[in-house]
Amino acid sequence: MVPRMTTDPALPPADRAEEAFGYRIVGPGEKKPLVRGVFDSVAGRYDLMNDLMSVGIHRLWKRDLVEHLGPRPGQRLLDVAGGTGDVALRLHRRTGGAARVTVCDLTPAMLAVGRDRAIDAGVAAGIDWVCGDAEHLPFRSGTIDGYTIAFGLRNVTDIDAALREARRVLRPGGRFLCLEFSRLAVPGLDRLYDLYSFEVLPRLGRWIAGDADSYRYLAESIRRFPPQEELVERMVAAGLVRAGYTNLTGGIVALHSAWRL
């Protein structure tokens, strides 16, 4: 039977001492190494799995992310949780290599894949690769023109801390963009989406990446992520302004946007 987990009162809210790793409740400090383990396991097949899971549509979503940001030469751009470099390479190409692009990711294995991809694409310079935590970014305050995070915010332990860090590192006038799986806006598709998420994705993970459990966690983490309007409220509470969102593909994904003023 496919679990239906839009809301589950047995799961703790994000601000309790306990942490939610998908539908598992773990103790304080346990989620981060578990998440790192997931991405260590799938790093080598992560991009291939993204293509298979979304039938390639994730490329259009990321294109929209970059277009909304409108990066310009001379800017300093930060892509958080972007280890394999998909967004960073788009930012690099969009600016003709004339922006300073930094990828910050928690998992060294993902960064290694990203660096190799960049070299294979002929990009040996212009992108920096930094191992770091979205909740404690290793960058000075007020130094970033554009902050992006694609399919990474749901994996952090403390979403509100990550949002506050995004605001801290942004310059006044800097822009925040988050691309993330969200709540369906098309009635009647939820059962089909649950079936795909909890039955098909783990099987794909087992066949392609040799890891069903990691893709089961990723499906569960989508259901645990706050819905569109709640994330807007939390962005505002973190000090970001003019916050809003656009649903993509019927709300399967939402692109959230805000500014630091």
C-alpha cells in the first residue's frame, strides 16, 4: 500500500530537538551525517537519476531558475547544495564565464562529480567548489549577489537557519531563489504522484544507482517539506522581502523568490 503522508501528526515539527530524516525520527545531530551518506551513495548516478526521475524536465526547471535570477557578468553567485554543478554550469554559461560562481555542498563526493563534469565541459576555471553547510555558510556577510538552491533546502536540518544564512551572505539588493519539490496544485493527481514517488522511484534507485533506500528517503523528504505558502512565510521571517513563488509543472516543483533589501 502506498503511504499518504501529506501531513502526519506523529512527525515532529522542524523546530523540535528531534529531527526528521524522511519519515524516520532521529536524535539531535543525526540527520546531517545521514543526508551526507545518502548523497555519498548516489553521487555517481545522481544526474542520470535526475533525468530518469523527471523525464528530463528538471533541465527546464533549472533553466527557469537561471532565467529568473538573470545573472550578470561581474556578479558573485552562490549555488548551495549544487554539488554536481548543474546550476553552476548554467550560471557560468549565461554570464560568459564573467561572473564568479561558487558551489557550496555538504558532500565531498558530489563536489568531486561536479568538478569532473565542469572539466569535461571545458570549464577549468570560473567555478569554485566549496564543502560547506547551508546552515553555517563559510562566506562573509553581504558578499553574494545571487543565491540559488535547487532541490537542496528540504535536506537541511534547520530550514529557518538556512534561510537566515542566505539573507546574511546576500548583499543589499541581492536575490534568493529556491527551486524545490512542493505541493501539487492540480486536483486528483496526488494518488498517482504518491504511487510514482513511493513505488517507482525506489525501484529506479535500486536498478540504476544500486540504492533503493536513498531514493525512498528523497521521496519522503519531499512530503516533509513545507508547502508553498508556508515557505514564503518562513522566508519573510528570516528577513527576506518581496517573497513569493511560481508553481511549475502543476506544483510538482515551486520556484520561490525573495530579496535582501
